[in-house]
Amino acid sequence: MHGISMIQYKSAEAIEKVRRSCLIVSDALTRVAELLKPGVSGIEIDSAAEEVIRDHGAIPGFKGYNGFPSTLCVSVNEAVVHGIPSQDVFEDGDIVSVDCGSLFDGYYGDAAYTFAIGDVEKEVMQLLEVTKTSLYRAIDQAIEGQRLGDIGYAVQSFCERDYPYSVVRELVGHGIGEKLHEAPEVPNYGKRGRGIKLKEGLVIAIEPMVNLGRKHVAQAKDGWTIRTKDRKASAHYEHSVAVGKLKADILSDHSGIEEAIKNNANLKEISLKN
Ligand code: MG
Ligand code: MG
């Protein structure tokens, strides 16, 4: 899906355009967080997210991308990513990864959040907490002078060494800008000090996909949904970030989502691990 191409380093102006698009995605995901509860379907949250995006004068970034039919990727429980929203309703105990993209003023935004509906098993809650924490550990590496491998290492070492989980190998983060998927690929595994040197102007979507059980995944018969082979749960969190001199600049924003989760009695908060 990504191929080999040149990295497009971005001007401050272009970075602001990616931020603008990312904040529209954040608004759409906040709306999702307000609506999610047992009995609601993927189609319902998809329509609501599309409405938020279009109200901003933006276009859903995923709809029509390589033929994908929807605004959101909705991936439940053992589904890792790329699930197609359906009439199936969410149930108490489900975890739901919701991934959203938008295109505004020529630039894409991309972010994702995995929600916990109702009484989610304790071991699955820990998977969500660890995966979300691994995203912020990876973002801490998105500073000038670090290397791409440091980002993957941050995710992998935390999830696979400090915890007994498995990082998905086949799916990776990516550069983002005038295209949804740009160079470079941003794996969630890697070695410290390896890969390209990060520098200002690099804008990437970092998106750990982490399995409770084994790392292996397969595509479902619908031609889109990626699920774990062992059918155990998988979690996914994503931010689009600009590499900074001293600190990464997180262009998407999960604070609205988290506020909405707090106010939604049907959802469980996902806390960070130390
Ligand atoms: Mg995404
Ligand atoms: Mg992405």
C-alpha cells in the first residue's frame, strides 16, 4: 500500500494544514465517543462521523480510498484494523477500534482510538492501557536526531518485553500529508539507532496495533477486515505527529474523546501505565 518513495518534508504551513485536518478527525471521534453504547451499530457511528467531517467542509479521508466503502474503520474485538462498519450492534464487553481520516484544504488527518464498552475483561483492559501507553512512548521518540527504529523499538520493547503481548508486523504507521499514506513506513517494531534519522518537517502517523495473543493476522472474507489468527483481542491507537526539535508536536487530539468517555457511562476510561 505504501511502496518506496521520497519523504515529503513539510513546511510549517503544511504542518498546520495537517493539524487542521487532524482536529476534524478528533471532532468526529469525539462524536463517536458520545454515541457508543451497547445496541448502537457501526453504521450509526459511521454516519455521525461523516456528518461531523462534512459539517467542517472536509471530506472523509477513507471513503473511496482503494475502494474502502466507509468514513470509519470499525474493528471489534479480534479485528485489528480495516473493519467495515455494519448493522451489527456493539455489545457490553466489546472493544472497538475506530479509525478515522479526513481531507481538508489538500491535507489528510488520521487518528484512531480503541474504546471499551461496558464490562470489558480485566486482561483486555490491560491490553488497551499498554497499547495506548506504547503510542505515547513512541511519540516521545519523534524528535530530531532520533531514528525511525527508535519509534518501533519503543512500542515493541514495552508491549513484548515489559508485557506478554504481540505487535502486528504486517501493518505499519506512515507518513501523512497531501497523501493519506506517504513514505516512510513506521513499523511498531525495530531496533534502537536503526533506520532514517528523524528531522523537523517529517510528519508521521504512529499507530501501534497490539495483540493480546500471538502476532499473526489474516484478512477476513470481506476483503478488508484484518483479524488475529488466534481470535484473541487486538488494540489500536493512533496520532499524527510532526517531528520536533525537542518535543514531538501531536497534531491530532484525543482530549475531546477522553472527556466524552468520562461523560459516557457506557464506556470505560483507558488509563496510562507507568
Ligand atoms: Mg488511521
Ligand atoms: Mg494511519
